Amino acid sequence: MEILVIDGQGGGLGKAVVSALRSHFPSAVILAAGTNSTATQQMVKAGADHGATGENPVKVMCRSADIIVGPVGIVIADSMYGEVTPEIARAVGSAGAKRILIPVNLCDNIIVGVPDTSLSAMISGVIKAVEAASAGLKA
């Protein structure tokens, strides 16, 4: 199973996601795609198998990923203060992978109907969603 984690800004969310995924899915291949080098470094330090930065790596990694995890902004062009390019949003949105999007209500993208939840509770939700999405995938 190949899981792609995408993050930007300081990489704190991606770091937490990678760390939780690594402990729950030790045999999974975890790829880290940062919209900037700081985010990529944080995710690699947290245990990602491979990391790369920028638009083209996101596009390439989206092609092979079984599951993509990241903040909801990864599917919204120009979100995360412009770090998510239209090409990144298109690559994530058109990927054949299951997308697990974390509802971070920042950067002018507000998701109504979703309660304000702690990061640890959202990460627990990510783990449950990856478990469900990975049913039937090769380890």
C-alpha cells in the first residue's frame, strides 16, 4: 500500500499524519510531498519513506498512490496562501487514489457542518479512514 501525504506551510499537520500512519501501518510505503521544503523535511523526519518538494513531485506521486492524505486545501487551487497551484489541485482531484481530506478551516476555506475538532482527534479519524480505504489493497 502506498500512502501519499501532502502538506505545506510549516508541515506540522503532515508531520503528525506521517507519524501516526507510520505507527499504525508499518509496512506501508509513505510518500511525503511538500509544497515547500520545510513541510517536506518535517514529514521525512516523522518517518516518510521518501519526500520531495513542489508541483511536479506532487503530480508524479499522485499517479501511483493508493491513498492521498492532506488538508482540504490540497484540492483547492491557490489555497494555503498560494502554495497549492492549480496543477497540484488538479493532480490530487483527478488521481485514482482514495482522498482523505482533513477539514482545516484556514486560509479562507471554511467547511460548514464540521465541528471544530482537535488535531489529535482529526488524526485518529485519518487512521480510521485509511484502515477503511486500505481494505483489499496489497500491503
